[in-house]
Amino acid sequence: MEKRVKKAILPAAGLGTRFLPATKASPKEMLPVVDKPMIQYAVEEANRCGLEEFLFITGKYKRAIEDHFDSAFELEENLRKKGKDALLEEVQRLNHLNFAYIRQRHPLGLGHAILCARPFVKDEPFAVLLSDDIIDPDDNLLGRMISIYDRLLCPVIALEAVPEDDVHRYGIIEKGEEIEDGLFRIKDLVEKPHKKDAPSNLAIIGRYILTPDIFDALQSVQSGKDGEIQLTDGLKAIMGRIPLYGYLFKGKRYDAGDKLGFLKATVELALKDPKLSVPFRRHLDSIVRGT
Ligand code: UTP
């Protein structure tokens, strides 16, 4: 029987230089968006799709991630004694999940970070979630990608149509056949092209369903001039052997790895929060009106 996607990999070993000095000694992934660290949005998203085994790729100064997903005995006892049941439930909500950690000794690129997951993944398909891409919790992007994988049994990566002026910030695909609405068999990939060389405006965003084929491919990829191994190069390498599919996401994604995107995520998710939405909207209105 074919294997199901059960594991999620969350690479979190990057330096987060766009948020310096905040990320000098604390992880970018722990920056709170409203009341949750951004990496918790990704864990909850994967868990909504039934995934219960999580591997974080961490590095120096990332220990706060481990503490966050551990049980907090003293805090829990304190909340219990004070009868703060709702808060207790909130901090215990993810305690039943399995979390594992592997350290990437040097931040040698996303491809290298994924290669570090090999001993955990073994021979199963797996999901990769980049936590600085926050997908609106009302959208079921990952769930749809998993069901595409279940039908096609080949890697599936998430795509988003981006403005032409932004293509240089992303891996961009060359579309092959559109096998069904919004699902492409990918012909080629180009990392961060100039807009005049971009084969399309379909950018790779931070959700992937991969198969263990990616590991040998990443191993065979040469590191670039900065010593990094890019995931895009690994994906290009497997495309010669197995089909690679791209699923076009039309929902809401926040690029919270960037200051402006982070602010947008904070504002929009706060506006969706049942307790904050009314007073916060009132405050934003007063700013806009200049009162
Ligand atoms: P980014 O490209 O956003 O890099 O990585 P970064 O270091 O996090 O942030 P900036 O660009 O310096 O501001 C995309 C994802 O890949 C992970 C990051 O943690 C992030 O989730 N990553 C990147 C690694 O785990 N290891 C690496 O060597 C590089």
C-alpha cells in the first residue's frame, strides 16, 4: 500500500536578517502575530490536516522554539490553581503532538535544512511548511495538496500568482500542461529571475508535499557560490525522473518573513479575532481619519 503523508518538517534555522536586531538572539519564528508565535500557525495548519509528527530544523539561538512546544508544568499548575481554565486549555492544546528537533549546524540554505530531515522522514512522503508564509487559517491549502498527492503520488508544491515586479524574490515555474484547474505539471523552475527572463508569474510559496526522492537530488546538487544548497535546485534535479506538480493557491497568504508582510498579517489576523476586531477596527478608523 502507498504511504500516507503523516510528517511535517518546519525549517526554522535561517538567520532572519530582515528582522534584525529582533532576531539577533531570538528566533524569527517566535515573533508573535497577535497572540501566537508565527510558527504555531504552521503547526496548527498541519495538525488540521491530520499531521501529528513534527520535525523542526533549528539552529543557534532557536531554543525558545523547543520550550514553546514543550509542556510547561509550573505555568499549567499555576493556571489550574487559579481556575484559569480557558488559558490552561489553550496552553495545553498542542501537548498531544509529537515534536522532534534536528539542528542544522550552519544555515546552508533551505535545501540543506531539508536534507537534515532525512533520518526522521526515512522512506515516507512528507509536508514542508515555511512558517514565515502564514496561510489564512480559513484556507485549506495543505489539505488540498495532500489530497492531490494521494491521487498522483508525486511531489506537489504550492504556487501563487505574484505581480511581475516581485518575481525576482521567488522561485518561478515554467508551466507545463494544466492537468486540471489550477494544477500544473511543471516544466522548469528558475530561482529569483529578472522579470524579463521569468517564464511566468507563478511563484513557489512555502508549502510542499515531497517524497524521499528529494534527498538524493539535494545530495547531488552543488552548493551555490554562497555555499548554500537551494531547494529549487533539488526540485529541478528530481524533475528529470518523476513528475513535479504545482497547485495554484488563490487564497490569502501573508509573507510574514518580511517587515511589511508581518505587519499586514498582524493587522488582518487581529481584525479576524473575535475579541479584538471591533475595538481594533475602531482604532484603525481613527488613525485613518486622523482623529
Ligand atoms: P528565508 O529565505 O526566509 O531566510 O528562509 P531567513 O534566514 O529565515 O530570513 P532572512 O532572509 O535572513 O530575513 C526560508 C525558510 O527556510 C529556513 C528559514 O528558517 C525559513 O523558515 N532556512 C533557511 C533554514 O532552515 N535553513 C537555512 O539555512 C536557510
